Amino acid sequence: MRSVDILEWVTGWAWPILLVLGGLMAWGIARVESWNARYRLEEPSSGMIPGKKGACRCD
């Protein structure tokens, strides 16, 4: 029995379908991670006024 046959027997789906689903999952994870990285690199808001609670400047 080939590994492809075992994969199809265990999952019930053919290997091309599993390959596409795996690719979509990897693409989605990469997008989420890129969004997280972009927000981590952004500078914090400079609109806060020191010494005042909750006061901020809207630009």
C-alpha cells in the first residue's frame, strides 16, 4: 500500500484536495501573521498628553 493510498483511506479525501486545503490554511496563517507583524511595528499613538488621564489628541 502506498502512502497516498493510506492518506486517502485515513482521511477519506484524495490527496489533491488535501493539498489545496493545506495550502489555503498556510496562506491564511501567513496573512494573519503579517497583519500581526504590521501592527507590532507601528509606533504607539503620539497623541497622548503626559500628565492627563485619558486625554488624547485626534489628528
